[in-house]
Amino acid sequence: MSKNDETPPMQEQVQQIPISELHPFEGHPFRVVDDEAMTRTVESISQFGVISPLLVRPDPDGGYEIISGHRRCHAAEQVGLETLPVIVREMDDDEAIIAMVDSNLQRETILPSERAWAYKMKLDAMKHQGARTDLTSVQVAQKSPGKTSRQLLGEQVGQSQDQIRRYVRLTNLIPELMDMVDEKKIAFNPAVELSYLSRDEQSHLLEAMDYAQATPSLSQAQRLKKLSQLKQCSPEAMEVLMDEVKKEELAPTVTLPTELLRKYFPKSYTPKQMEDTIIRLLDQWQKSRQRNQSR
């Protein structure tokens, strides 16, 4: 068959589907929240409508499952639209997961928990595809021989294999600890170490953190992991470890006696006025140094 005789691929048509027939992707890891970005989306849709169609697939139980466009759908509901432009595509579960993750990883702001669950879901789908023999999907057709799913995912998202593994480790955290990672109360590296604790140990750690009014440093998290491996991570051991004063809290500070400063200020100046004046003079001094260095 010549190229001219080949049948061109069918172009997918955009349809108008009632919002009432659309529902979120099951296990969708990306949060749809009414934040500043959502406000901008609502304003845009109220003015121009939904320009980019949603991607959905038919649900055997009725209606359509959203693959891409959860935020647009939510914003359209707030505006009061009754229908949305969509592209309906037949996809199996693995294809749908990969398409859903890929479309959402383009967002500007992604929480650690969202990235962790997205990587895990896509890796599982890629591994499942690789284990099947009845595949015709593009994702598998493009799979490079000799490369693991983690290697391929890393190349696609611009992350090392180790970083992919570390993100996926976060899915072993209990929800309370995962929330603390999202809220930047626990740093990423300590969180990865804590993911090796059992769920019971993680629950006890929450109590130890509350007792000490502190979150684990990387060193403490590594020691907690070691205690867990040795089966010695008891609630009492956690409290002792978490009650340690962190090194950064012991960092040297500069203290100037008030008597020493008084001779440079009018007697009527309060400590706050003295502090503000010192900061202002230091700013001027720094700018002067920068000017001199640039000459």
C-alpha cells in the first residue's frame, strides 16, 4: 500500500456534554482548591468560556470520567455553565492514568504529595503496560528496550531515577505527616527517611513531635529510621530523640548590651527606635560597600 492509499487517522470531535454527566477521575491525586489560580480561571471562563476542551472517557457505569480538566470543570460549575466542550476518547485504565498524570504535571505549582502519588500511579501503569502482551498503545510502542519504567519516567519529567524513587517513598507516609510535608513543616529529605517507619511508628512520632514541639531534622529522621530497622523505635525512644535541641538552635548570636548602645542614642529613644535606626544605618552601610565594590 502506498502512502497515498493510507487511511488518515480520524480527527477527534469536540462535543458539548452536560456537566452533570462528568465526574472526577477515580484516585485523582491533584487537589482542586479555591485558591488564587482558581479565581483567575473562574474570571477567565466567565469572560471567554472554556476555550480548551476537557479530555474524558466513557464510564461503563454511566456518564464520563474526566482525564484532563478537573480545574476547568470546577471553575465552570462556579460560573454556572451547564455544558462543557469535551473530547471523548476510549482508553483503558493504564492509558487513562498516564494521560491524566501527564496533563496535570504541566501545572506551575504541584505539592509534594501530588507529585508523589502522580509518579507512583504512572509508574504502576507503565509497569503494567510493560507486562502485557496485548498492547497497541502509543506509550508502550515508544518504550525503549533495556530501560526501566523509572528511567523512562525520570527522562520524561526531568528527574533522576533516585529522585523519582524518593518521591514515591513519600506515599508511605500517613496522611498527617504528608500534610506536614505539603505545608513545609517537615522538609523533603527528612520526610523520605520517615517514610521507612511503620504506620504505628509514624503515629507515635506525631505524639513525640507534639511533646517536643519540634519536627525532625535530617539527622534525627535518619536515626529514627535506624531505630525502626533495629526494632527499637519505641514511643519513649522517640520522645528522647525529639526532645534534643537542634544544632541550628545552638547557633551563636550577637548581643549588644543596652548600656553600650545608649551613648549613641538620645535618652528618649525606646529599644524599638534604637533597633530600627541600627537596621537603617546597616542598610546604608551595605549599599555604600556595594557601590564601592562596583567601581
